[in-house]
Amino acid sequence: MPRLRVLVFRTDERWLDAFTRGGHDYLVPAGPGHHALPGAARAVPPEGLADAGVDVAVLQRPEELELVTRWLGRCPGRDLPAIYVEHRAPAGAVPDSRHPLADRHDICLVHVAHFNELMWDAGTTPTTVIEPGIPDPGELYSGELARAAVLLEWPLKRPRMSGTDLLPRFAEGAELDVFGTGLAGLNAALNLGEHRLYTVCGQTGRQLHEAMARRRVYLQPARWTAPDLALVEAMQLGMPVVGLATTETARMVPPEAGLVSTAIDEVTAALRELVGDRAMARQQGKQAREYALTRYGLEPFLRRWDDLLRHTAR
């Protein structure tokens, strides 16, 4: 079947990396300070998009509707087949959050998690769910360090959403190694010494995966996340998972792969048990990897997207 020319914006890096590994031509509007693009994507100046022969637009922010109309002279949904991807869970007046594309009949709204579809009020807009898929980082797990790995981005900016305030409780079950960005001042804010919480900054890609996989268990402390791709990566690495059974996480982690619960004491106890039993941790990690590869692998993700893109563009 012919390749489609898909216009897609650079909004979510990890999602874009997976999405552009499909069998189409992916056109990304070039911007200032544009870095190398992943997959089969290529940068196109906005002024050149009208002549690029775009078959379908994949939108991810409300303002992109106006940008595409201005750049291509074609209105998404009316003159140009279009899909809107919503990466976030609603915030604010949950569960009455009204989606910006509510009651549109000309654009399909794609959620990345069933929880998000449940909680967003889209009115009569047609919706579907395409769960994330990521490239397999490989089974790198050793679990040699009897500590828990946590990945957080700017945890002090949204401490309740990210579960930062719960880390002292979880540190009672396992010493924590926190990876990510914006970690400066975390120990002082939580009044935790480095023996209970150690911050690891600046690691990305393969280096990050190898470092995480040396830890015994992965901890997901967020109260509100949609969904946590770092959790999927940890499972594919072969790590068992312990965390809060909130938003989509309750569906992402099967019982044989660890434990998720809304009871903080149960999460803490599970951390303590897995850190103390390396054989159990390894067995649960193998189950986590098998599940994550089947459900969140790249192939099913790209297959579902290919079906939707072709259906929309025809």
C-alpha cells in the first residue's frame, strides 16, 4: 500500500520516536534550534508544507489547528484528514474536564490510555485508545543493588502530582535512587539524607537504562500520570514494579510483575520485600518484561496507528 505523508508536531519526544518508526513519511514543522529528528521524520519549513502533499495531520495541541490552517491553507477535519492525540490525563475539574475538541465530528480523538478516555469529557467527538509502544531497550536487569529506582522530572514543581511528598514514606521500605531532571534541593526539601535518597542526574538513553537495571525494583510514586513511559521501559528492562494504583498504572502492572496499590503502607511493604529477596524480584521482573513487550511493544503500537492513519486518509 502507498506510503502516507503524515504531518506531525514535535511535542512528546518519546512518543514521536516510536510513532515515526512506522512505514510512512513523517513531516515535522521545523522550528528555531531544531535538533535531529527520530525515526523516518524529516523537518520541513512551515512555508514549505503547503507544497509537501500532506495526506493526514496528527495534532497534539489545540493551537496546532490554527497553525496547520495557516500554513497549508487547509482546515484540519474539513479540508485535510486529521487526528488529534491527547497525551495527558485531564487536570482541574476532574471528572468534568471538557476536552478542547469536544463535540467535533470531523476529527478522531486518540487517547494514549483508557483512563484518559474515561475521564475526559469529549462530548460527541469520536474517540479511541492507542496505548503507547516503545522500542525494546533489552533485558538489562541485574538487580545487584538492593535499592529502588525512581524516575522523576522536576519533582519539586508538582510534588503532589508526582508523589514527591510520599518519598519519605517509601524510603522506609527501600533506599531510593532518584533519576531525572530538576532534582536539586530534593534531599533538603524532604529532609532525607543521601543514604536514604540519592539523586542521579544527567543520565539518558542506554546509560540510564543500564543504571536503572542495576537497582532491585522500580518505584512509581505518582498520583497523576498519563501514562508513565518510564514504567514501561523499566518493565521491558526486566524490573519488577511497585507503585500507586492511580490513573492508568493499575492496568499497566499485572499482579505477577510486582504490586500497585492505593495503600501507601502496602507499597512500602512491597518495596521492603522485593529489596530483600533478589530471586523474587528477578522472577517478577521477567514477568514484567514479558507483559510489557506483548502489550507495549513497538509492533502493536505501529500496527494500530497504521490502521487509523489509512482509515482517516482515505
